[in-house]
Amino acid sequence: MRFIDANLFIRYFTRDDEEKAEDVLKLLKRVEKNEEKVITSPLVIFELVFTLESYYKVTRMEIKELLHPIFNLRGLRLDSRDTFESALELYSQSKLSFADAFNACFMRKREIKEIYSFDEDFDQVEGIKRVVP
């Protein structure tokens, strides 16, 4: 098993270096066929979303469409995959940051209904009550 870094996904998604993008595509095809196993971390996913949104100006819906197939690669290990999928859906349909969307989905999965936060964005999340300490 090997670790896959954010910059590989960025090259593939943006195609700003066509040769590297093709190399990554070949790797992802091997991962999809389960011929090769890779792992990535939650920080890589957060870095991907942040970089695509802030630097490349990719829309939330486009980010969802780009990442969803990656989450489903058979040879990819990603802890909390289901939480990431839920967060991506919430993020694409709201004004929440990806981190806030992830935290809301993390809470839902664990049936946590209240959050200590000054961040009023959580007020728009159904089923979660924001509490100011």
C-alpha cells in the first residue's frame, strides 16, 4: 500500500500539467480495478477541497462531482469515507465551509445534537443546536 497525496488529485482534476494528469489517470484506473491499493488521509481531502475552491475557483457542485468518484475507488482506503460523502453533499448544498459540513456530519453520525460554537453557520444545520458557552 502507498499513500496518495493531494497534489496528484489536483494535477488530475485541473489538468494543468497534461503529462502528470495522464500518469495520475493511469494510477487511478489501477486503483479502481483494485490492482493497486492506496491510502490517503482526511487532511488530503480537506486540502483538495480548499485548494480547488480557493485557488482554482471550482464551484462547490463541481468539487462534489470531482471527489465523489474518488471516494468510490475500490483500492482507496479513506477513514470516515461515509462522513466525507455526507459532508460533501452538505457542503455542495449549503454555504457551510467544508470543515463545518464535515463536523456537522461527524456529529450526526454520533448522534450529537449540540455544538459549542460562536460560528452562526451552524444555525442553518437541521438537527444541530448551536450553544454559546
